[in-house]
Amino acid sequence: MKFTPTGQYAPGSPYSGGGLSGAGFGIDIDPYGDGWVGNFGFAAPPPGCPEDQQPPRNSVSKFRPDGTALSPATGFTAGEIVDPQATVSDADGNIWIANCGDGSVTIYPDGNPFLAKNVSGIGLTESFGIAFNPAGDAFVTGIGSNNVAHLAPDGTPYAGSPIEGVFDSPMGIVADSSGYLWIANSGLVDLPCPTVGELGTRGGSVALLDPDGNIVGDHAFTGGGLTIPWGIAVDGDDNVWVGDFAGERISQLCGLKTSTCPPGKTTGDPISPDGTGYLFDGLVRITGVAIDQAGNVWAANNWKEVPLQTNPGGYQIVAYVGLAAPVDVPEPIARPASELPSAPAPTPVAASPTFTG
């Protein structure tokens, strides 16, 4: 779906095709303005849902800004994609995909699926969120392994990766303007991926890494109404906004620019009320949260508790109008000559001089 700044459907939205199959947490816009979506499939793993009844969950889809599908009917499947969640473009247009099913990461260099690279053995179980520091390093959260992988731009893990310590079923991750990484510790969320790690136990919080992957402080931050954080974003003042899945609310924490926080608040301190966060009766269990150029805070209603059903999906998005500091969003750059990258040309092979076939 694509919405205008005032919340109406953009022309032609909602869009279909391109291999869409149960879009999950993974959705992003690349530097050319094209949209990428991870096809998580959304089905319980076997034996609850037999393997032959599973929806496709091994691809990503790509769309032009007008909703035209650029991916085939099966989506892009190269790179051993399995249960994709975060599907994120870095500043150079490389597409990174967190494979929740096996803890690996798939990279499409320059957005080209024909050059796909799968990075496995990085110490994650149920990889989920991805964010980047200014050097182009990727940080990937592992829900089931309670850690964060630190990868070079080519996907190579750094010494000391994965990072262990203050993580508890980490989900969303976001970089602020200085490259510091803020991580939403859900505390107990377990997704229907085939592999299941040890669930968290400490409750919801937010952890902080510096751009080199060092843990900031000796504990994760709590308060502000946090219960089960999921999505996370930073505003134009680098203050932190968290979508709360259980509490059905938005929470706000003071970021690194403490001069923009209320008097007496320092980095990690809650700004929203501790007991309630920013409540609104129109919210249900929310996942993604984002901030636009006008400072509106958008939340994705994901899951209704009442009436309790097997899969009571939410049907709305919610905007808190002008609550945050506006963010700068770069204009799309000129599209490459080719709308869709092509397969690399085959390597020529010299024939024997006596070959006559």
C-alpha cells in the first residue's frame, strides 16, 4: 500500500503482483525511489501448517513509485532467501535482507538479484532488523540469539561480532544522524520462523551501540511506557520513538542531542509518561513506526486483541500529527539506464582451433 501525506491511498494503491506473499516487517525505498518488500509468507511452521500448504516465503518484491511491479510473479528468489523480514537499502542502493528462517543475510549489490550473495554463519538465530552506520557497515538483530551482528559493507563479520550483552529478543534497529544504533528489545517476541531460539525474559527496553559496535552504558534503557518494543525510529532532533506491540502505544526517549530534550533529561531517559507512553484509543498492537518530513509519527496497527481470534489483523495506520521533530528525506536520484538489472554476460570460452562443430 502507498499513502499520500494526508493518509489517503496514492493513485492505484493498493498494489499487487511482483510475487507479494505475506509482506512482513521488511519494506524500504531505495535511492531511486523504488520500493522493496520482503515476502515473509506468514504461516505457522510445520506441523501446524504442513509444508505443502505453506505460502511462498522465499522472495522479495520490487515496485516502481507508481506501483508497477519490477519483480517477476515469483518475486526475486536469488540469494537463498528464507522467511525474509527486514528488507533495507543502504545509501548506495545495495539491498540487504534479513532471513529470519536461518539467521543469514542476503545482499543484492546495486539492487541486482543476479549478483546475490548469501552471508551465513554470522552467529544469529532469527535475524530480523538491519541498520547502517555512516561507513556502510550493517548491524543485524537476532531475535532468537539475543545479539546483534556487525558486518562490513561486503557482509564480512567484524572481530567481536556478534555483539552480546544488553540485548533481549531484539527487533527493530535504527541509526541516528551520528551513526549510533538504537535497538528495540522486545523481551519475548518469537516469530513463526522454522528455528526458535531461547526467548527473552527481562522485559522491554532499548539498547544503544556506538557506530563501531560498542555498547553504550552498562544497561538498556527502560521507562516511557515500554512493554514489548518492536519498531523504532529517530526524529530530526535524534530523539527516539518506539512502537509498542503489547502496550498499544508510542514511547519517546531522549537521544544523544540532549539539548533538544526536556530539562533534566539525558540520553536514554524517557520523555513519554512511564506508565502509559503516548496512548490513543485507535491503536492496537503496533509494529512499524516512522516519522515524516512534517514531524508526524506514523504507526502500523498490526494485531487486535479483542475479539481474540487466531490471527486478528489490524486494519489501520495511525498518525500522531506533528508530535516529533521533522526529518530530512533525500530526493530520489536519477534512475539507472536499465530499469531492471540484467544477468551478467557469460564469460567467453576459447574454442580449440580444430573445433568444427
